[in-house]
Amino acid sequence: MKSDHNSMSAYIDDFSMITIVVNKPFSIIPSLSLVDDKKVLQPLTIDKQEHYHDQVIYKCRTRMPIDLKNQYWVTYYDKRIPLKIGSIVRTAKFDSLYYDESSLGANYTPESTTFKVWSPVAFAMILKYKHQHSNAFIEQKMLRTERGVWQVTLEGDHHLTEYMFAVNVNHEWVDTTDPYSKSVTANGVHSVVIHLPETDPEGWNRSEKKINLRSKTDSIIYEVHVRDITIHTDSGVLNKGKYLGLTEHGTKTSNGYPTGLDYLKSLGITHVQLLPVADFGSVDEKNPNSAYNWGYDPVHFFSPEGSYATNPYDPICRIKELKTMIQTLQQNGLSIILDVVYNHVYKREESSFEKLVPGYYFRYDDGGNPVNGTGVGNDTASERKMMRKFILDALIFWMSEYKVDGFRFDLMGIHDVETMNQAAEKLKSMNPGVFLLGEGWDLNTNLEPERKATLASAKKMPSYSFFNDAFREHVKGSIFPEGQSGFINGNEDERIKHQMIHVMKGYAGHHVTFIKAEQSINYTECHDNHTLYDLLYIRHPFEGDVMRRKRQQLALAFTLFAQGVPFIHSGQECFRTKKGEENSYNLPDTINAIDWNLVESLHQEVDYFRQLIRIRKSQPIFRDNSAELLEWVVPDGGLGFKLHLPSTDIKNGSSYWSKALLLFNQTAKPISIPIEQNRWTIAIEDVKYTNQILNKDLYRLESLSFSLLYSV
């Protein structure tokens, strides 16, 4: 650095503290002053000097508090350095002074539209808008309220008006879309004012309040990617890979096997969990077939993704078609869970959050660098009041406007417990049966451990269910091929078998306890990592296909009959493969698409899956919290559980089951099991549905198989 310290930068870190950063210390402490846009000058006093990596940091005090309505410069010698926003936005005082409960975004009426955007650190704000069929933007100055909300009202009907904000922050003008955009143009270039009733499909009742009366343990969740489920060449779907693809009835393969919506209905599942449908950044909406993504790179959190719409250029189309898909699935008895991603943004520097209030919406380390617990470069700060408000506003919007039935929170452990509990309170006031679940992984983010919405906080978050990695690890083993294998792989480690009784009861491992089993999401496969079939292929390369499939069917039986909530990845029932790829988030349709020819060829295995679901749904013993589960001794590498329901009921003249035996054989040999004298009936035996009375004291459990016996 030159002796004149030409590379100096300065930041506002508190209401009376300025941080000056240089490459090497001043040889002589210069006369430092703060000057604002009104030419008011005040001297700065250096409090202390610190070293951070290759930089020298001077902490300076001001005599008068910083007023964020003003622009400031630091002067030294004959230089004038723009004063930028620093960690002041992450102080408790900033949150207290500027938290605002306003209805942000474009608030439309046919007579006028009021635009509101929050940026207490902006020196000026301009609304740039253009009417339909106009290429020129009109500029309108916005006015600042005391708490940092900028607003302006445009008279007249502005439905479908494109707009953006020009914001003057850190001594420069930048353009940004509205973080509260209800719809956007193709690829999210501009925000769009929307009169939402215009987006309603036929029969959409805006005043109808969705109420879910199904308990969590009565639910079976099936995870679906909008594009994957219909894009296959032989899906028989007209609108392949689109929202509308899942609205088509009667779709079939060329051989006549049901696909798409009809297939989902036929399985007996209760909930379709959609991978993210909010606007994401990695697929060109104008040319959607040129790229693929799961959608975990959010840009506009209130607007649907346009690559799944038949016309991404029409801001109404993406909303109407998503609503049509939701409406159709619900009319066919399927509840909808949205996978929501509030823990990070696609590109922090380009996000409207960062442009409007630099440094506020994200977490930083002590050196002022963004932390990266999410692994994608940034972690949002849910504990800050306006980020918390944003998350709550978005959830309420999706539930009220799109009538969804639940939310799955991606990397929920990044968020704080208070935000998640406030969200649950608000959502349950709208729909007492809303299904809330999330990933409670403990990630390395800058938040106190006791505040994280992790598995360890399950007791503090009674409204949430958590993906149970202990269940996954003990049934199938590590998600990594080189890691420990699980029970279905033939691992006879007594510790694995000992823990299986706990995970079958809906407990989580690692000293984590749930309030009740419904907090446990039991799964062995999801969109992440290898499909179970591909992992089994890696772990058992010399086994035949039949053996590997039997192992996978053992995993399905564990998932569907454990206490808690079963979660199935689409295609798991028919041994979905992604051709060995571990992380397919951006790989082509040839890897990710549901292969309907494979589904058709394995229709008997799919029918078996349907039978397991039918039994779970028809028998309260698998869903009732009062059912008692005990280990049943099975010799020679097997595993058994006895379920007992103290109070049985009579319905339509037939008794519900009062007892059930779940028997699992992980070995390649049959096992003979002594069965107590009782009137047992065999319901499932070696991937077949049967209904035979057992009349022997010794039961033969076939190799790599699951048997289900019951008594009324």
C-alpha cells in the first residue's frame, strides 16, 4: 500500500462507531473527521487498533450519533472516503429502531397500487415502472417513513405493471426487484403487479379456508419433483415437465400403464411433497430444457418458478397453472406440502436483500465475512426481526393464496427456534392441521446452539416433525458408500439391532428425544444422495437384482410400519435409479426423470407397495400413539417387533387388529421362528399379500424378507 493509505475503506458498525480498514498502520495518526451530505463536520476519535489477517482496523468514536437518513464520508488529509454500511445493521438497536409491520410489496387495488419496500440504510429510493406493452420505464420518487419503509402510490389500475426499485445505498445507485414480488417476468428480471383474483383457476374459492383434519401419523408423504414426474418420453403426458402435467387425467404409457396423476392417486399416499416451486435462479425460463435443477437456489420467494409454466413470459400463467395443479391434486384426495428454502439465497451479492439492506439479512463471522453453514455461500439470519417477518409473511401468503396443506423446511437447523414457533402459531391459526416438517441438521452457522431449530430442539418445537437420520442410518446405513452399512445390508452388529427397537418407536438417536412419535419422519431415501437402489448396487455389486430389490423392500416395510410418519421418495417403490449419480441436482432429465417403462415393468412390486400402504391406513395399530411396541426375539440375524393396541374398535362388523408381528430377515437364508400359541393370521409374506391362518408353532421367515402377522 502507498504511504498515503489510498486503499482505505470505512464502515458504520454502530450508531457511534466507525471502523476504518487499511493495509498497514498509520505512521502518524491523521486528523480524521466525519462529514455528512449537509457538510456538517465532526472529528473522529480512535478508540483502539486491531489486526485482522493482513489488515489494520481502527475503531473510531463519533461525538454525535449516526443518522442513517444521511450520507457520510470520512475525511483525512485531502481525501474523502465514502462511509459504507457495516455491522450496524446487525445490532439489536438497529432491529429495535427499524422493525416495521407494514404490508410490504405492491399492494394492489383497481383504483391504485401502493409500493412499499424496507431499506433504512438507503439515502434515496426510486420506483421504476412501465405499463404493459411499454418499453420505457417511468421513474417516481419514493418517500421514507421513520422506520425505513419507502413508499409511493400510483393512481389507476396497475395490474400487470412491471416495476423495480432503484436504491441509493453505499453511495451508489443499484436496481433491484422487489423481495415481495408476487410474480415476475421471465427469469425474474422485473417484478410485476398482480391482481391475484385474476390468477384463480375455475372453481377456486378465495374465501374457502383449508382445514386438514388428518393427523400426522395418518399421513404418508411422497416426495415429487414437478419436472421429474411427467418429463419421460413415454409418460403419456401432454404438458411434460410442467405444472399442468400433473393435472392431466388418464395418462398412460404406450402399453397402457397409468402415469402421472392417476398413478399418484392409485398408490394410497396422502401427501405430495413438492420440491421447491418458488422462483429459482439456475434454469433459463426462456429455454427450460437447456438445464435442470431441483430448485434449492431461491431468488423470488413469493413468486412461482416459470420454467414449470407453459408460458414463462406471462406473469399470470405461472400462478394460475401452479394453483390448477394444487387444486387438481387436492380434488383427487392428495394434500400438498411445499418444500420451502428460506435458509439461503441463490447469489447473496445479487439478491434484493443485499442490495436493499447490505449485511442485514445474512449471518457473518466476527471478521465480517458471510458464514456458510448451508454450504452454498450464505446463511440467512432468521433471528433478525425483518428476516423473521419476511419468512412469516411468505408462509402465510403461500398458505392463504395457494391453499397448500403444509411446509417442509430445507435445512431448518439454520433457522432459530423462535421464528419457527411463531410460524407454527400463525399457520396453525389458519389451519390447525397444517403439516410442518424440516431438516433438523446441526450446521455450522453463527447462532447459539440452543437457539437453532435442530433435532436437539425437538421438544421446544412440538408442532414440527423432523427427518430422523437415526432411522435412516440404522435401516439402510450411512448415506456415504464407504460408511457403515445398516440392517437391510446384512449388518448383524448387535448395536444396530439394539437401536432398531428405538427407531421403530419413532425415537431419534444421539440423545435426541421427541415428544411423541409423530415428530419422527421415517425415511430411507429422499432427493438427496444416492437413491437406495443405487446405494445397494454400490454396496452389493456381486448380488443379483432380485436380492438387491428384496433389501429395498425390507426398507419400505420398516418405513411404512415404524411408529411415526412414513416418507417415500418418488420411485422408491419401483427401485428408482439415477444411474449411480450421487447428487443429481443439476443433471439432465435422462438421470432424474421417473422412468415410466421401469414402473410398468415392475408393476407387481408397485402393487405390493400399495398393499403395505393399504394395511397401514386401514389398521389403527400402526398409527395410534397408544400402541405399544416391543422387541420380538428372532434368531439367526432376524429382527422382530410385536405391536399391541390396548383398545380395539369394531367397524363395519369386522375387528381392527389388536396385535401385529413385524418380522424381518436380513440374511440370505430362511429363519425358523417359534410363535406363541395364538390365533395369528399372515397378512404379508415374502412380498405377497395373503390372508392365511397360521397353524404351526414354528414360522418360516424367507431369506431377505418381511412378514406381517396379526391377531384381532
